[in-house]
Amino acid sequence: MPPSPAKPHSLAHPTYRPDIDGLRAIAVLSVIVFHASPRWLPGGFVGVDIFFVISGFLISTIMFGSLGGAGFSYAEFYARRIRRIFPGLVLVLAATLAFGWWVLLADEFRQLGKHVLASAAFVANLVLWGEAGYFDTVVETKPLLHLWSLAVEEQFYIFWPLLLTLAWKRQHLLRWMGVAVILSFLLNVGLVLRHPDAAFYMPLTRVWELGAGAMLAWVAWKRGAGAPALPGHQWMGAAGLACIAAGLALIDRHEAFPGFWALLPVLGACLCIAAGPQAWFNRRLLGSRLFVWFGLISYPLYLWHWPLLAYARVLQDGFMDPPRAVRWGALAVSVLLAWLTFRFVERPLRHGGRRVVAGLAGAMVLLALVGAAAQMRWLGPRNDDPSIQAIMNASADWVYPDALKPFTFEGQRFERIDGGPRQVLLIGDSHVEQFRARALALAERRPQDVSTLLFATRGACPPIPDLIEDRDPICGERLAAALDLARTPAVQAVVIGGCWSCYFDVSQAPAAASAPPPPDHYYYRDAQGQRHMLRGGDGVPQSMAALGRLLAELRAMGKTTYLLLNIPVGPDFEPRSRLTGNRLQAMTAAPVTPMAPLPPSQAALHAQLRQLALANGAIPLDPMAGLCRPDGQCVRADATGDPVYKDATHLRAAYAREAATFLDPALLAPAR
């Protein structure tokens, strides 16, 4: 057993291992290369999982050495964490916030303030988990997205020492760690398909990765300092690097991750650490000067690289990927900033005393307050022109499912508005959700007339059986549950709606971040299991026929059936298309005419859907009757110039609340 520390209650210092710094280098370089060019290294994001194993190993090594010696000091432990984590983090948060104030628009800066606050409180993973969804901002434009992993580690650092301290007194420490690892891994596997965002961001689904490193630390500590290398340590190092290489090559961002796939990087990192510093690959490759140098700057490099890439994307028109030279240039700058941060910020403060700890903690609290001020709109960005603010207000005017009551049917969570005995089920995607504002308005103004309204919806999920988009397997489950709910006697009327132009107008599908995935990702699966692609195949007529059969089936059940037709969609209706100027200089919003032309293909699809409804006993609900004139010009702004659209494909809630009167026959009980 290692000797007790000489200083009472001081933390044990693990023996420095250059190969672990080299493993850090592989982790950080994998992540930054993936973020710059995913095609070059499709599985590069697994570098975060390697970091988790390393962190679990190092923190637990410190814990075991301290608990086995004079004791563990929480105060010293967290003071050390502040000196290690806060210098670079404070600098990057401050720089990101300052540059964001200069280039971001109002809603973007407000979100950045929220993320600064969350990052300062080390709950960024939970905030990002709560934001994930159909209308979430494009993740590549969130400058602090990468700090979710730091939050997971810090949450682990809060609870893991408590667990180890309690388990230490009861012995059987390895058994308790094993139980925690197994339960966490099972939770990860159980959630990854049905709730992928939860599996990715939840700390409980990541404990097994950090815990694997902790169990490795226990074995190393029990063997004692100076113990001979493990049998087969040479092949361990080689096998570990092979597992990591396989993960980098075989895993991509479309896989269900973490899940079972995360075993590759986690096992690889464990084998590399277990091999020890004397294994040939560890000594020659991981312990080489170049790898160790990148390992030493790995933390500030991880902090700097993503804000630079995110802002490069923000500065591109339409949030497009910047040119390759810009992306790799951003990485080169991040390496320089990382070295400067390590040399002139981290190292001078790493061994500071109480004043340094207090100063760093105070700086983090100040950043949290500034972030909160930005989130509360007490602090606005530089580009805060009133004309821009009107567009930002429209873009944020979406509050579904606020004020709706959740209920569960066949394991699916739906929402409801309570009203009279007549139950109306609304099935569809976000193009049904956008009219929830009208439903709430009727419930407030005419409570004696409104029906009980059941919303069974999910963004980008078409309400047509066997019309599939593989990247969201929950769509089919929700639609099946919704149709079973429609078959119950209590439901008297059913409204079917969707972004029909997004799915079926394959020649002119709207190019907007808020639109569903492009039609080439959707296909109709027939009874024989054959795929009929919407784009490049005969999936559109197959899907239209399936929609007609669904309407006829609902009508045959005795349900009053409605087909919610399309609204005009496309770039001409996108409020942000009015923005002019340069983010680095000045921006404003150009005035527009209140009307825009309806694309002919959408007019033809609209007529086809109307005929489909009538042919199958359904009642068409027509938004275009109030949005478009006979000459084909459709409303995109009101008389004051304010947008009536949230984005290129959805009406804003304020407009739908007052103007969507065409829905009233379906939502109100029939007059007696």
C-alpha cells in the first residue's frame, strides 16, 4: 500500500505519466479534426469519451491515495479543481461573450447568455438537453455547445468523491463501483434509441465511462507504486490504440451513440492506461514529445476550438459551413491560443493560494451574472436595431406546448386542452402544432363551445403510415399510438395535417433550417418492405395514396375527418431573409412588400390535396383562403411590416392566434 502523505489531509499526487498526456492528445485532436471536417474523421467525437476515462482514472487515483493515507480534503480537492479548470474557462467564456455581443443578433445573444450562465454553473449538458428538439438552433452555431462534456465531468466530480468516501468505510469498493458502472451502461443502452438526447447529455448515462477509469485506478492503486507491468502490457497498448482507431473510423454521428458503440473508445482508453508507461506504443508514440505537448494544451485547445468554428459559421451567410481554409485556419488559431493560455494563464495560476481561488471563483460568478443579464434581455447586443428586433421577435414567437396538459397513451406523451365532451384529435407535425395558439384562444374566449382537443404531434413526423425517415424512429411509434387513440370511441373527430409542401413538393422543397429533412431522406415502405423514395422515386404518389386510405379509414369509423391543407412556404416568407448588412459592421432589416407569390407547384399540390380530401370523405381546412389572394399573392407581413411567419415554413403564434379562423369548425362543438 502506498505510504501516507506527509501533510495531513493533503491530496495525493499521482505519478506523472507522459503517455496519459499523449492519450489526451489523441482525444483532443480527434475532436477538433471531426469538428473541422467530419468526413476526414467520422468518429472523431469519441475523443470526449476518451477524456471521460482519463478523468475518471486520475480523480480516482487521487481519491484512493488520499483515503488510504491521511484522509481526503474536499476543500483542497475543489480548490485544486478551481485552479485547474477556471483560468482557461473564464478567459474563453469572457472572450466568447464579448465577441458574441459584437456579432450576434438579439435572440442569438440571449441564448449565448443562457449558455454562459449554464456553463459557469456547470449544468450546460442539462440546458442543452432541454433545448434539443425540432426547433432547436443549428448546433454548429452554438459557441459554447462543447462545454456539455465539462459539465458532465464536474457533476461527476461532485458526487463521485461522496460515493467513494461512503463506500470506503464499508469496504467492497470495487463491487460498488462495478454496480454503478453496470447500471449506468444499461441506462445508456436503454435510452439511446428512444431518447437519444437524454442518453447523450445525461450524466447518469456517462458515469460508466468515468467509472471504468475509476475501476482501473483501483486496480493500479491496490498493486502499489513501482509494481511490475501487467502481463501482456505490450499487446494492451497496441490493442487499446486499435480499439480507438476502430472507433474513429467505424462510428459516425448518425449512429445511436453512446450505446454499445461507446465501448470501443472506452475499452481502448482503458487498455492504453492499463498498459502502463513502459509499453512500447505508450513510450514511443503516446509519450513522444509532440503528443505530450498537445496533451499539455489539450484542455485550453478543447475550450478554444469550438467557439472559433462556431463563429466562423455564424459569419457565413445562411449559417453555411465556412470554406475549408477558414475551418483549418480556425484550428491553427485555436492551437496558438491554447498554447498562450497554457503558458501565460494556466501555469501561473495553477499553484496559487486562497486569493487566486477566490479571484477565479469571483470571476466565474461575475460571468454568470453577465450571462443572466443577457438572457433576461437586460443586456443587449450591439446589433439591436428595432427593425432587427421585430424579426427576432417573430423568430421566437413559438411556445408549443406551453399551457397544454400532458397525458400518456400507449406509452406516448401527448398534450390536451380540456373543453366540452366532444373530443377532437389533431395528428401531424409542427404544421399542426403552429395552430395551437388558435386552439388556446378559443379555449379562453369561448370555453363553453370549444371541444376537448388532443394534440398527437411531433416535428418533422408526417402523419402517413409507412412514410418513414430513418433518423427519427420514434415517428412511427407515435403515429401508431395516435391512430389507436383515434380508434377509441371517445374521439369523435380527427384532424390530419402536415407540411405537405416539405414532403411532396420535391422539386421546390423549402431550404430552411427549420424545415424537415429534405425529401430525399423520406421514403414510403410498401407491404413487401420495398422503399419508394420521395425524391428520385415514386414515393410521392405512393404516400398520397396512403394518405387517402387513412382518411377513408377514419371516415369509415364514423369519425368526422378533416385534412388540414398547406400554408405557403419558402424563402420569400422567411423573416430573416430581410436582414442586410454585415455582422462585423452594421446590420438592419430591409422593408418588404406585405405579399409574396405562391410558387405554382405549391398551388398545384394544394388543389391535389383538396381533391384527395373530398374524394375520401374528409373536410378540407384551407389556410390559404385567408393567406392568399386569387392572383396568387400571399401574406408575409402585416400592415405595419411585422412578419406573420416565424421562419420559412411556420406562421408565428401571434398571427395564428387571430387569423386561423378556418380551424374553428373543427375545434368548436357543432351548433345545436
